[in-house]
Amino acid sequence: MRNFIGTARPPGAPTKFRGRLGDPSLPFVTTMNFRLRVWRQPNAKAAGKLLDYEARDISPNTSFLEMLDIVNENLLARGDEPIAFDSDCREGICGTCSLTINGEAHGPDHPGAVCELYMRKFRDGETIVVEPFRVRSFPIIKDLVIDRSALDRIVQAGGFISARAGSAPEANSIPIPKHDADLSMEAAACIGCGACAAACPNASAMLFTAAKVSHLSLVPQGNPERVGRALRMVHVMDAEGFGNCTNTYECEAVCPAEISASFIAKLNREYARAALRTGAGD
């Protein structure tokens, strides 16, 4: 058996961990303690504030959401109101665990969602500030829970594709260049968490919209509605109150799916193409 830093240990010996992964200057610890400053807000209309909590005897291998579960169990045991936060798959797939940790969307371990963040990324005794995504288009419902339905409305504006919905087509019936197929798959990896908007100084949802527009525009199945899709999704994005892109690349830096900001350039081309064709009466 091997301990956290890869050196052999005898059977039955307690596992020891360093205060931060790979930092030999820090002492060994078996558990960690943290001070949490968590945003508490009872409802959308009430004023919110940061409250202090302690998370004690936390294993470095505990995920951030599991740590919040432990804190909530202690709060419930005392008869206090637990901290409300969203989660579902806890595998970095669903995108619901949207939190700002120490000022960073999804926390300090990029790429990855909050559910993939482990407490060994923090120092023993560290103060951790936990807030919801700060985006005007994502109103707070309660505590750390936000309403991200604005992203759903952008997707809904994209409508449908004109593709046969029966059995799977023969693999070679619609040849697609590998480069286009790979790009389409990269764009389709977007999990819709909203971190791009939360990290952007302008709260822009351009990376999200670009991914949703691009993954269909790159394959033949998305061509029939290609023009209208780009126009509608961008118009709804603007109507939802998201800001403009100014190329700070913060969106790309925090994206759990590593969506490239180059898709934003493609969205601009798709929108310009659609506007030109619509203006020409096509």
C-alpha cells in the first residue's frame, strides 16, 4: 500500500497527507480543518450575507461537495438551517454544482467542476469563501442555489434539426470530415454550467452559445436550420441580459469541459453569415 505522496507504509498504519498536494514544505496531516465563509440568503428578495462556519476533521480526499454535506449534517444536528446548494451527478457531467470558491468559478482546480474539487487543493486551516455565481442573468433562489434557466432558453431558441428520428443511419451514409466531426464533438462537450458567464467580467454567455451553435453547424444534420438557429440563439442571449465578449479568455480558463474560445470566433462568423443571408432575402 502507498500513502498520499507515494511512499510505502506498513499495513494498518494511518494514512498521512501533506497540507497541499505535492508541497514538501508543509507538515503531514491526517485530517484538515477549514473556516468557511458561506453566502446565506433565505430567498431571492431577501438580503444575503457571508456567514462563518467551521469544517473540522475533513479528509484531504473529501470532495468539496462532500465537505459541505458534512457541514450540513452538523448544522442539522444542532437544529440549524443547512446550506442550500445544487448538485446531481457529482461526476463533472451535469454542470449543476456551480459555485464560486475564493473568487474563482468552480474553484482553483481547473479544468473541473466543483464536484471534482478535493480538499487537498487547500491548505490546512485556510479560510474558504463560498458564493453562488455572480451573474445578473442567474438570479439567486436560496443561499448558493441559482436559477440558470436563461441558458435553457438560449438552447430552446435553437429549435430542432431536420433529421430522421428512426433507427440509426448507416455509418457511411452521411460522410463527415474527421476534422469537422472532432470539432463538433468538442463543442458538444459543453455541460451548460454557466462558469463562462460567471468568470467573464462582462457576464458574457458567448462561449456557451458558441458551443451550442457550433456543434450543430459543423455537421450536415444541422444545416437546414443553420441560419435561423444562429440568429435566434444570439438574440435570446442578448435579451436575457448577458454581456458582450471582450476577449479576456476567462471563460476558456474556467470551463470544466475545456471548450476553446475559438468557438466564439465561429459563432461570430455564423451570425454574420446568417444576418447576410437573411438580409439578402434567403
